[in-house]
Amino acid sequence: MSYRIPFNRPCLAGNEYKYIAQAIANGHASGDGPFTRKCHELLETELGVPRVLLTTSCTDALEMAALLLDCGPGDEVIVPSFTFVSTANAFALRGARLVFADIRPDTLNLDEICLESLITPRTKAVVVVHYAGVSCEMDSILAIASRHGVRVVEDNAHGLFSRYKGAYTGTLGCLATQSFHETKNFICGEGGALIVNEPELIERALVLREKGTNRARFFRGEVDKYTWVDLGSSYLPSDLLAAFLYAQLEARDAIQEKRHRVWNRYYESLADWAVLNDVKLPEIPPECEQAYHMFYLLLPSLEHRELLISQLKARSILSVFHYTPLHLSEAGRRFAAGPSHCPVTEDVSGRLLRLPFYNDLTESDQDEVTGAIRSSRFQALTRQAV
């Protein structure tokens, strides 16, 4: 079924076709071409990080992170249960066991208060997810990890250019990953990036990204031929994708301004309705500057959510739920280090509803979405719950 107002619509920034034509004319359509280098340089300069490496997806960047940290059998990796499967899968693929952490009820980020109790002598890493582009409580998380000699990886798929106490998310852990999937703020269809914040990890990251070969050293003239030296895979995106992405990144200020307006319009339109109907809107701590990645509602119950989804669907508006708890999934139970206790995750997962959100969402379409929500007929369910 097609919807008049979809949940997501990939949007152009302006120069995508022009840059793709240039990439074709350059005669370098494979990985690490001129537009890939332009993306690397832009992100490294803007974020102030030692190295950025484009990948074919955020999933691949996470898999590179697991390889770089030598995660394997006998290790444990702490991940939030409320996240996309790639966050956990990347480390399970290396043979590590997963320890699922619960989330905070306000930001829906990993609950730092519970973190220390999950660390054991086998803990190799903590993976944090900056949900909806709002930073985790990184000071506490980094301090706890440092005390125990544990590395911190940031899954920043939602949060490019968000900040925590003035610092960009993705620059705080030893490694971070980004997504440029078509549902994200900056897109190229499918794509991602690994941010390497510790210079000593850069050379090996280059090897892993090039199928485990020292090809990067060959192109720098440091060896007369390249060969297989480590594990790895083909993580390089085509330069055609990088050309598309560069057009998006170049327009980052305009894109973020559009998303800021959409987010604020939702918040202002629904704030009073939310109070009257026992609905929670996103919370942004004062120390966080969000990325305006999504707008969600936390409804009173699963029944309220299903009713609102169906009422919006009747108006040809697509709204969707989000993650289901990984610790309750078949694979989550199989790869977990032990039993998990994540009551907030289980509660939130059944009540969260994401609203249509994309750069070119018009004010009139957005007003139709909020008008449909404000006229929703689920007050009877609220009275029954009381």
C-alpha cells in the first residue's frame, strides 16, 4: 500500500546528479575515488577526528569495530537491548557474548546507572547508541569504562552532528559508526562510516577495510606490492555513492535547518495534546544538542499505539513503531551471556510510535498529521485504563 504521507521520503540536496556525472567522468567508480576522499576530508575537518573511513553500511562499520577491538570467544560486549540488530550482530559474529543493558525512560539511551553492574572481567567493550540523535550520558559511561579498562564504541547512526556538552557525538569513544541509509539525515541510499578516534587504530582499520591487505601502504609507495596480512572484508562503497553523499554533506546546514523546523513544529503542535492524553514527547537534556533525526510519541499503552496507527493509516498517513527488545528475540537469547533484565525496554518498545519525518515534509502535510493525531479517538482507552 502506498501512502499519501509516507513515513520517509529520500530527499535531494541539489548537486547529487551533477556529482555522480563527475564521478563517472572521472573514470573511477569503485571505492576510494575522488568523492570518497572529499567525504573523508569534510567529515574529518568538521568533526575534528583523526580518521573517517566510508563503508558500505553502518553495519559494516560496526563489524570493522568488532574486528579492530579483537572481540572473540570468551569476551562479553554490553549493548542496549533497544537498538537495531546490527549493533549486537557485529559482535556476535566474532564469537563474543552479548550483555543486554536497559535504557533510561527519558532519552531511551543506555542507562548509565545500570552499566557498572553489567561489567565483568570478560567485558571487552560497551556499545552505546545515541537514540534519535540525542547523546547518551557520556561522561559517566566513559568514566565507568575507564575504571574497568573497557573500550567504548558509539553507534551514532542517528546522531551525525549532534553534540554532548559541546563535543560532537561520534568523537568520544575509541571508535564510532555512522549511517547514510536513506532513512537518515544524510543519505546515499546505503552507506556508512567508521570514525577512528585513536590514531593507533588507523593503520589496521585501513587493512581491514581492504580485505585484510596492506593495499593502502602499496598506494602510499611503502611496499612494492600488497598482500594479505590480516582478517578483513570489502567495506569500500562505490565512488558513485560517495558523490551522492558529498552533495548531501555539503548541504548539511540547510538539511539540518529543515529537520529542525519539522521537529519543532511537531513539538509545538502536540505539546498540549500530549499532556491531556498522557502521552510523552521526546526529552532533550540541556547538555545535549540533538540531530533532529526523528520525532516519536510514547503512548499510554500498546492498544493506544495500534489504534493511532490504524487511524492515521485510514487517512493514508504512515506511522511506524521502532525496535523490538533484542534480549527477547530468538537470536538475542542464543547469543546472550546470560539472562537479561530490561523492563524499560520492554515497556517502551510496545508504546513508541514514530511520525512521518523527512527533509521535504511540507507544513500542510505536517499539519494534516498533527491534526489527525489531535482528533484521534482513543480517549476511551485511556478512561478504561484508569
